[in-house]
Amino acid sequence: MISAVLCLLCAYAHAVELTSTGSTAALDGVPYYIPSTPYATIPNFQSQILAGKGSGYGGIVPVTVVKAASATFTLAQLDQTVATYGEEDDVWQESFLSVVFIQYDSSAPKPNYIFNSTAIIASSNQTSTISVLYSSASTPIPPGPYFLTSEGTLYQPYRLYADISGAFTQPLIPFVGNPSEFSALPATVPGIDSPGVAVPSRLYYSKTAEKPLAGVRTGIKDIYDIAGVKTSDGNRAFYGLYPPRTVNAVSVQRLIDAGAVIVGKMKTSQFANGETATDDWVDFHAPFNPRGDGYQDPSSSSSGPGAGAGSYPWLDLTLGSDTGGSIRGPSQVQGLFGNRPSHGLVPLTGVMPLAPELDTAGFLCRDPTIWAAAAKVLYETNITFPSGHAKKLQTIGFPNQGEVASDPFVAESNAVILNFLSQLEDFLSIKATALNYTALWDQTKPDPDFPNLDIFLNKTYPTLISKEETKNVRNPFYADYAAVHDGRKPAVDPVPLVRWAFGDSLPASELDVAINNKTIFMDWWDSHIAINETDFCDGIILYTAGVRTVYRNAYIPSPKPPFGYDDSKISVFAEIPDFVVPLGSAAYNSTITNHTEVLPVSVDILAAKGCDGLIFQLVEDLLAAGIVNVTEAGQTITGGEILLRRGWGT
């Protein structure tokens, strides 16, 4: 009997698999995640260099790798090099100077000064042990911070940040040696409702022609497939039903191939439908817009990408999608550069469809230089940056000079917009003219029996998204869920349910009507709006979404299908680029804080289809001229600690 039990226990013991998923540690109060797989092992490692350094956490010691510029690399040059590390990188800190490895190509001449001895690095007043690290030219160890074991094994640490704005669904880390496959980050940081997001050192990366996005920390909207992890589409049942994806979306793979560092998947309103915080969000809590009082709606559906880019200086770029405004809305309310591109610039393979006739992939970020570099990667040869600028400038619905709105919030916003227009006119050496395209439609519409645009396109958008999403997403999802849950339906948020029900109420022929109306408007726009008279990309059109407060603590009416037409739908139906450019801020009286706060003011720029590069180039040149600026993360577009963050620590 005893032997039988022992045999059973032996069999059970052999069936147990214990796998390390890495560990966390704090270095001088800064939290880090240390992967379970080492990055490299130092050849011919001499463990005596760690003498007196203490056992550290788990027997590891913080060290810094520095690349030598030549065999005559001096201690003065070392001091100059590490003096820049703290400015360039948020992962490295002076405590990593405990040991410094100066890396030489193994074929280089031996250095002519003594190593494995101590020296004081003047810029940090740090006493360091200096040692030599020889590496093959083909497999160098990137400079930057590491944790070192007594066996000479190097681990690349990730700094952990708290997701205090609730922007992420799944923080991710890549598999060591395979940057195209990911797993969920098995680490967090102390704090209430603040999962950790891990970022690697910026010092590990150098941009090249082949890797123009090397080291660019990027968040991905959770409708894009990422290999190794599940896609949620903002729905808990959908996330639980389907296995991890095995292939990256085309858009994501292009970014990875260009060197982008994917740090996580970010929240989307459910199935990319427009939802307003907080009532509409059921499965997941809406991310927090960091601007102003911190309790404004983040807009949707690229809510996580917008809130993350607005909140976190350690996040450089986010990938969103725009069907009816899902990049532009979050960009406007969070003071970001954001683009809805010309339709069809990049295949949307591996992306949840809302309406394929309208869906696009674009970015939200604070720095237009990164924005443009990412666009060249994502859109490849479908985008061209011209050498010149627009020869024609038009505006839609702009405020009039000399007229002051009664609402001080609107009045200040109008002043910011008009000041930008004046500077843009001077920069381009042209005067803007007003475009009343709705009146032009009434005069030149293809069929005199067509109504005005408000009526003609009133049902076009809700019909397209509801008929297409029920067919492409809901129906297969419901069938798959029912098959494994005894015929049950999954829980779905109110907004998509209302929209899908509207689609169900329409005959199949209404989809054809909507597509036809969209096409009629697109053809009319191409032939009547003068933005490509002489050269293909010869003009731009400006409009503004205005400013308003949308408090997330206010109850809102029950959702309805998104009927109606406004200027933001021009690009949706005409398939042209629509870019958001932040300009400044305007003050309002917050009912949350009882103080005067400020919110971003922006402008939208339109161009002809395929002329995306015209706008990107213009914005880059306006940046160089000081007319637009890189925006900052924080309470305002010029920085400042987010109100909620005060007292949170890391």
C-alpha cells in the first residue's frame, strides 16, 4: 500500500511543471521587472570584480555597459558618456554605475589603461568598478543598464510604471530573442487599481535606415491582433472565448520590423463603437483623460491610446483606428497629433472590422517627428512627402475675426484658432478663403431631387457600421459563444447592442443604399471641392471641432444609433486624410475641482485623397518654425502633474 502511494506521488511529482516568469526588484525605490531569460553571458567573466558589491537582490548587481568609441577610450570620455544617460533614459539610474563594463570589439587593440579597478565617475560622484567587455562585432551587447549575476549572466531590466489612467488592457513583454511574439507582463506595482507597464531602456536602441522606429515605445489598440496574446475588442466574453493570436496584424508587424517596442494593448470602447464615459462602459472602466480636472471623457473608440499618450511621458506612440472619428476625437480632447489617413493606405488584416468601407489605421502621439516617421513605416510607398506646401488654403466654419463669443471658454479657444490661422497664412504666403461646402452641394448636387447633406447622409454612417459589424463580428461571435455555452448569448455593452438592433431593423438593401450615398458624396467632393485643381496635392482645408466639457461623472441619455452628419464625416465618406493638430489651451471653470482648469484646443487639416504626406510635411515644417509644438504628457499640453497622480508615487 505504501509503495503504491509513493509511486502515485512520484508520478504526480513528475507531472508538475514549475516555470519562472521573471521577478521584480526595486533599485533605490524604482521598481523593475527582470525577465526569466538572460540577455547574454559575459565571456571569460571574472567574478572577483563583484567583490564588495554585496549580494544584492537574489545575488544580482546593477551594472552599466558602455560602448568604447576607440581603443584609447579614456575615463574622461567615460564620464562624458554616462553623464548623458540620465537625460536620455528613464530606466538607467546612477546606481547602475556600481560596475561599468567598457565594451570593445574583440578584434580591437587592447586598451592601454588598467581595468578591474575602481574609479570615481565625476558626473555622478559614484565610485565604480571598471572592467572590460569584449564582444564580437556581429553580436555586441547594447549599452545601458543590466543586472549581473555572479556567473556573469546579464539581464536587461524593464522599468515598471503604474497605469494610473487605466489606459491598458494588457501590458506586454516580448519573448527574448523574438520581438514579434509577446506574453502578458507577469508583474505589477504597488497602488490602487494600477497594473504595471514595463518599458526597456532607451539606451539599447539606435535608429537606422532599416530601423527608423528603434526603441519607440508603442501601445496598440486592443482590436489589433498581437502574436502570443488574446484580442478583447473591449468585450470580456470575446476575450475569454478565443485563443491567443498566432500572427501579428499587418500594421503591428510593420511597426515591429521598423524597431518599435510594443509595451501593451490599450483599451477600446466595445467593438470600436463610440461610447461615452462612464455610463456606456460596462465590461471595462473607461480610461481617464489626464487633461484639465482629470474627469473629462477621453472620447472613443481609441480611448486607451489617447489617454495613454496624454498621460505618460514614457509612452512615445500609440496605434489606433478611425472609422467615424475614433482617432480624431481622443486626439482633440487630449491635445495630441492624430491622423485618420486616406482610406486604404494599409491592409487591415488582423484588425477587427467595424465597417471595411470606412475603417482606417492611424496614430496618436505628442511628437510630430515620431508621428511622421511612424507613418512612413505604416503606409510604406502609399505615402509621399512633397518638398513644397499647399497653394490654396480654405476654412470651414471658422470663427470670424472681431467677433467674441459670449462663453469665455469658447472665446479663448477661438482666439487660439484664429492666431494659428494668421501664422499659417504668413507661413504659406497665402490668404485663407471660407468654404461653404454644404451650400455648394445644394447648388451642384448630382441630382436636383437630392436633399441637403444633413438629410442625404443622415443614416449613412449608422447603416454602414451596424450592417457590416453584425455580419462580420456579431454573428460569428454569437454563434461561437453559443456553441460552447449551451446556446447562451454573451454580455455586450448597450451601445453596440442598440446599433446592432438598428441594423437588424433594416432590410439588406439599405446597406447598398448607404454605400451608394457615400460614393455619390465622395465623387461629388472630388469633382467640386477645389483642393486639387493644378497639382494633385495643391490645397488644404481647415475646420475645428470646437471645445466643450463632457464630464465622466454625469449621467447621460440612453444610447441611440449615431444618426446625423457634421464636418468630421467629410473624410469618412470622401476617403480623404483628416489630421488633428494641437494648438494651445483654453480655460474653463471645472465643476469637479471648483477651480479654473485648461483643456486643449486643436484644428483639423484635410487634403485630397493620397495627399497625407502634404499634411505630415507641413506639420513638421510648422514645428521647425515654432508655430506648433511638441505637446507634453500631464494635466495640460505643456505638462504639469496630473491631478489624480499627486501623492501616488511612481
